Amino acid sequence: MTVSTASLPNAQHLTTEASALLTRLSDADPAVRRIALFELADLEDAALLPAFVAALRDDPAPEVRREAAAVLASWENDEVVDALCAALLDADGEVQLAAAQSLSELKEPSSGHVLRRWAARPEPFVRRAALRGLRELRFAQAFDPASLALADADSGVRLEAVAVLGWLKDERALGPLASLAASDANADVRRACVGALGFASCDDQAILDALLAALRDETWQVREEAATTLGKLRAAAARAALVEALGDSYWQVRLRAARALGQLRDAQAAPAVAALLVHTISNLRKEAALALGELGSHGSLPALQAALDDRDPDVRKAVRIAIGQIEGSV
């Protein structure tokens, strides 16, 4: 079957062009129906929404339903959002993905009330898509469903829940996020939790302990994120741990640790950072130079001056900037 004419808008209220295109939604050829949907969308007529919803719900051809899901991204009301959520259960995986993409593009906060209902569905894909949409909306009432989803059996759902809580920046989430950063079996979830802690206070000892533990995580991406977050928080008490991280087996962690030490503005870290100016990786040498400029230690000038002839022009530029910062700080 094709889209039922009973579900289409009343032609009396439409233009001649729209009426002609609507008749093509009943054509036997799915390619004709899909193109008709595309052309109807160009008319930007809200009266056509029932036709798009009907095509998404009823058309037998997956390619037509995918087109309908994409078209509906441009419209927002409860009926449309609910139809897109229902399409997350479509038999065709590509239709599901198209619906999820459209839900992630919602802009009206009122849509959050519909998404919130779907965030409790039993299907992991539906929960992930609903939470992703709630995150993009910055929907304040997403806190409760996201908090519950931290315990979800599906790691992808937990990951989306962490992202929601990170955007909401609600202090009630800090404890659960810190706990999950240490205990979750999935490294991506742990890393996301560590990054989401970036809105905490640098004086919160429990958060600091969680981040310092993450700086020793078995997965280097988690350690990298921990160094980044400690820098954002300007956690002075993390200096020793970050200096130790300058010797991490992964240069990406060393780079973030150097950057974080620069953000701390603790000159005691300068000798350890200066040692990186002779590292074989140019990105690390560049970051070390920039961090030394932030640290402002005059004791770093000899090492920086020796690096003025570095073979990498970006490093040389960073060295000149750092020297200027230090000499200008007198």
C-alpha cells in the first residue's frame, strides 16, 4: 500500500502545485513518491505535515520513509517528534538512523517533553537517540532520565546520559559521574565522565580524587581527558600528578599534561616541562614551549633560547612567544 488519501491534507487549502505533488504520493513507483516528498518539502507549507507523517508511518518503501524522516527535521510539533520517535522502531535500520538524525536536530525546548517519554523505552537504540536529542536541546528536565540512564546495561545509553549531564552542568550529577569515571567497564564512558566533570569546583576533594585516579587509568584516552579536565579546573593540588604524567607512555597524555601545567601557572613545574623541549615529537615540543610561557619562570629562558633554532617552524614560533611572555612579566 501507499500513503492513504485519508491521511493527506485537504486539497482545498493547498496550492495547485502542492495538490499535484500530493497525488504523486499514491504512485506505485517508490522513486516517484520519494521525489514528491522532496519537492513538497521545498514548499515549506505546514499544512503538508500530515502527508510527511503519513509517509513516514505508512509507506511500504524504506527509501520513502527515510526521505520523510529527513524532511520532518525541518518541522517541530509534538506530532512530528512523536512520529520520528516511533520511526526509531522502524523495521529498516536506515530509516531508524534517519529518524535519529532528525531528532538530534530539534531546536524547540518543548520537544523535550516528547523525547523524555521515549527515553525510557526498552530498546537501547531508542533510548540512545532520545537522550541525544535531549542533550542537543539542553532540556533542563532531562536530568532525571539521564541520571537513571547512568545505570543502563547498554554502554551507548550510558555514554549519551553522561553527555546530557555534562551539558546540563547540574551539581547533583557530580557524585554519580565521578563514581562512574572510576567504575564503568567501558573506557569511552569513563572518558566522557572525566570530561563532564569539567564544571566542578577545583576545591571539591572527591572530584579531584576521581580525576587523579583517572590520570592513572589503564586506557590512555581516559588519562588524556583527565589531564585536560585538571587543567580546565586549574587544580593546583594536581601539579605533582601532572608532572608525573609528563612521562606517560603516550605522547598525547604528555601533551595534555604539559598544557594543564601551563594552565595551573605553578612555576615549580617549569623544569619538568622544559625537559620536553628536546622531545622527538614536534607537537610536544611546541606545547611545552607554550606552557613555559604561561608558567612565566625566568629559569626556563636558557632552555627556550636553545630551542630558538628548532627544526620545526611552529615550535620556533611557540618558543618566541614564550620568551616574550616571560621577559614581559618583569
